[in-house]
Amino acid sequence: MIQRENYKGKVCIVGYHTQEFREVGELSDPIICKGDDAWLGVGYYFWVEEEFSIYWGEDKKRGGKSGCYDVYKALLEEDRIINAVFSEEGYYYFRDSIEKAIRHLKSLGKDFSLEKVHRWLADEMWTQINIQGIMYDDIPKNPKYKNRVYSEIEPLYYKKRIQIVMFDLKNIHTFALHLEEQ
Amino acid sequence: MDYKKAFEDFNNRLKELDAASVEAWERYDEERLLQDSLRSGHLTQSLTVKPLPILNITVDSSLMTGLAGGETNYAMAA
């Protein structure tokens, strides 16, 4: 189950944010993601399960000076997050929105990549209509060279890898170090 | 979340996003990506300048012999 907690009367989802280990000090806020990994637009990315935050650290954050990573934990306000993973309405809202946006951009002569459409939506749509985040998932496959199993019965990959992008720090609470120097 | 209301909001906002606003956003996005690449060290400053136009240069055929045969021109590569 997704972990939820209340923060000042607001229902929040527990999220995990992985970053390179820092020799001095720790983060007081999550780091905004703007690069190629920002697949749902520029924002603050969290995993909803600790397991995947650890895999992300192992795969992506051990290349720095320290060779280690930290996992931070935070509460993410749920009220204005598009839930495209577990809500039928949320999924179709998100899907229809993407398609409508692509058609609109094409009508203006703009043939954007999907990443660019998401960046445009995050900047020009979601934050303007008070959508505070998006919950989305992909299906990870068993890696060939790692001792990691996502599915015991290939090719049925039944495990969702769920992420939440939050667009504004004000909807992220109690951000704190959870696992240090992994 | 009230998705029906969110869809109305989406449609209303979409109507406001015309070609001029999309082009302005593209310029902003390009600059942001560039700055982010520079900060993360993925680009060097020399790559951030606008590309030069391609020049139409005719090379004398006598100079092409080695290259056409597949030799690597190490002087050029260096």
C-alpha cells in the first residue's frame, strides 16, 4: 500500500527522494530535476516505495565523488495530484490531456517530443490550473547484469515503478534524511 | 480531485496558449536547458555559441586521395 500521513489536516503521500551523498551537511529541500530524467516536466521527483529509491541510488547516484547516495523522505500533499496510477478518472484525465495538448501544439505548427510536451505542460498548464503533481508509473524489467528481480514469472512484469513529480516546494513537507551514505 | 472541473480548467487554459506564447516558452525552455547543462558539466562553453553556417568549400581532388581511401588524417584529427 502507498503510505499516507496527515500533515496539518492534509492527507499526504510519503515520498522518497534519492540524491548523491554529501560529505558536508544534508539537503534541507529536494533538488529540482530539469534534465533528461525530468520525464514529467521540471519538478521535484519522488518514489512512493523505498525499494525503488534505493535502486535509483544504486543505478544513478553512485557515480559521484563519494560513490554513495542518500535517500530523503517527505510528505506530499495528495489533494491536487493527478493520480494516473490507481484512479480510473485520473488516468483518463492525464491521457486525454496529453493527447489534447499534442493536437493543440501540432495545430500551431509545433511538433514537440514527448519530453518537451511534458515540460510545456508543467510550466504552462499544470502549475497554472493548480495541479500540484502527477503520479505515474512504468514497468521495470529484470536487469541482466544485476542481482535484482522485478518479476518471478517473466515476461509478466506485474510490478509498477511509481513516481510522483511535485511542481512546488510549498506542497512538500517534513523533508528529511531517511537513509544516509548507502 | 474533481477531474471534471480539472478538465474544464485544462480546456480553458489551452485556449489561452497561442502560437506566440508557445514560442516565448520555447525560448525560455532552450535557455533553461542550456543553463542546466552548463551547471551539470554536460556542455562546455564553446558548444553554447550559435553554430556557424555551413560553408560551401571546394576541395581540390588531388588533396582527397588519402581520405577517399579511408586513411585517417591524424593531423586533422589532432
